[in-house]
Amino acid sequence: MERAPAGRFTGPVTTNRADRPTPALHRLVLGAAAVTTGLMAGTFYVFSCAVMPALGRSDDRTFIEVMRNINDVMENPVFFAGFFGAPVLTAVAAWQHRRAPGPRRWLLAALAVYTVAFLLTSGVSVPLNNALADAGDPARLADPAAVRDRFEDAWSAWNTVRALLCTAALALLLRAPYAGARRPAQEPAYSASAAGSKARR
């Protein structure tokens, strides 16, 4: 019966937790968080670079009417799936990586940044939308220009902030999977030189 050479470890080999492959469910949740966050960043981006500049060319009554219609149709399950799904999925991903300090820090940062965008929406954008809706029928407004002035500049500015925050949250989510990756250990120079000298003997 052969025996293992003396001094050689023959027990089970263990690996560091950070080097273990990420479970498929973790990758799926993190990917879904990135997709939903990216969708929200894209939504706010389109408003900043296309929708609001286009509406800016309209007269006051048309601007108010179209913006109210947009706010009405925006309240749908598809939008809410992304708007609420992004923070929920990011929080779940952070919990799944609770024992991986590297990715967890990036995920928590992404959650914090998106939360600011979420609060801006509920605390600034939604009240502005409600005030625009409460102004009444655009065709019967006595001073539509004043209603527009109270809405347009503030809404556009904070929407741009939301777009930047969601984009930053997406970047943090995309960085998270690489935070725990380790570079392969390099052989010390003295070991390589020693092996070379033995080979020449």
C-alpha cells in the first residue's frame, strides 16, 4: 500500500469564501437590479434630453395638457415594476452578499444613491405633478403661463438630478460583481529563480 510522502498535506482543500463562484440566483437578482435601475435611468434621461425640450417648444396650454397626459399614463404597472423593483432587488442583492464585504459595499452604495432619486420623485416631482393636475382644465385657465412657470423649470432640473443619480446607481451595481474578485497569486521571484537554478543542474 502506497503512502503519501512525509510532510505533504493530504487533507481536504478549502477555499476562501470570496473565491467561491457566485450562486446563479445571486447573479440573477443582481442582474435584475441592474436592468430595472437602468430602465429608470433611461426613462429620466429621455425626459431630460428629448421630452422636455420638445415640450418647451409648445404653447402654454399645450404644454400643460400634454404633461398632464404623460403623468396620467405614467402610472402603470410597467413603470411601477421598474421604479419600485430597482430598490427592492438591490436590497435583496445586498442581503445575498452580506458575507461578501466587497460587493456588499457597492450594492449598499447603489441602494443609497437610488433611494435619493426615489425620495426626489416622491417628495418633489410627484407634488409638482399633482399641482399641475389640480390647476384645472388647460383650456379654461386664466393664466396658463403662470401655471407652466411654477412647474417646468423646477421639474426639469430635478428630473436631470434623478437621471444622474440613477445612472450612478447603475454604475455601482455593475461594479459590485468585480469587487470580490481576487487576482491570481504570483510566484515569488526567489522561488522562480531557485526553480531555474535546479533545472540547470
